Amino acid sequence: MKRLILLAAVAFFALPAAAQMQEAFPSYIQVNGRAEKEIAPDEFYLQIIINERDSKGKISVESQQRDMIAALKRAGVDVEKQLKMANLSSEFFKKNTSVATAKYQLQLGSSAMVAKVWQALDGLGISNVSILKVSHSKIEQYKAEVRVEAMQNARQSAATLAEAIGQKIGKCFYIYDSNNDVVPYYGNVFMARSMKAAVANDAAEAAGEAAGLDFKTIKLKYSIQAKFVLE
């Protein structure tokens, strides 16, 4: 009974508020604003794993590490800033032997450098290399721009629809931001061809110089809902 009384009281006090809203804005238009932006990535994060298993125990992880770092430096990588060790571990097998494994993360600034580094590592027999993610150094700035464009799109849509019925829009009295964040859409990081085939093809086309790989653009999508007074 107390619950019913409470609900009735809430409804009673809500009615005047709803009536005031309707009286304040007797005529309005509700629209959805959307915006998209495509940007070419300029940050590429690679994962590199080296272990004794790749060389069948003939070359130690320490030796492979030294060779890898030397090769990266020759390729123009600032290893102190761009290369980070993720972990170093040993995997134990049935014969009570262990295989040391080292995992690295490497950040590069262009697709051409990705191809160049991939070639250098493949030449050392380090083939366990993968792309963790791609991004852009100004991704947050672009996210903010897309949000603003979505709101501008909502206003323009409302103005166009109002004009169609001989009216104009007034102030915006409601904005619903349904997104926690501007969502980057990567799709497939690469085009259909494989990394190894891409590097080999680019190397042939560039006569020994590593060309850029075909990375897809990053798509930023955003939507917003808004209500404007009709005048």
C-alpha cells in the first residue's frame, strides 16, 4: 500500500513538470546527427616473439635478441624509445628441458617501416611477428572533431526539415549522447594479401627498398540525438 501511495505521489508531481515542458516547448523537432571520419594510421604496434624453438635450440634467445636489436637499428628504429620487452619466460616440456622465450612490443610510425622491419626480422629467421593494433597520434583530437560534426549535422538536419514546412528552429533543449566514446572501426587491419606476401611483393616492386603495406584507414563513427524548438 505504501508503495502504491509513493508511486501515485511521484506521478502527481511529475504531471505539472510535464505540462510545463509542453507549455514551454509546445512544438519541437527531434533529429539524429551522425558523423564519420576516416584517417590513415600513423602508429603501428607489432608484437615480436623470439625463442630457441625457432632455431631448434641452435641459437640462444640472448643471441637472437642482440641480432634483432642490431637489425632494428640498421633499419632506423630508435630501440630505446620504440622497443619494449613484454616478458621473458621459460616453457617446460616432458623431457625436463626448457625453451626460453622473449616477447617484445615495437611501435613504428609508417607502413613502410613496418615492411622494412618485417623484412629485417624475417632475414634473421624471426617469423613470429604480428600486428597488435594500429592507431593515430592525434586520435583523441579527431574523436572530438567527429563529436562536434555529429552535433552540427543534427542542427543542419533539423533546420532543413523545419524549412520544408515553412518554419525555423530555435534553441536546442535536449541532447542525448548515447556514446561513451567515439568508436574507432578498423575492419581488417590489412587488405586480403598476407604480410609475408605483401613484403615480398613490395620489395620486388621497389627494387630492394621496402614499400608501404596496404593498411586500411581507421573509421571514427559517432551519433547523437537532439531536440530543437520549432518557431
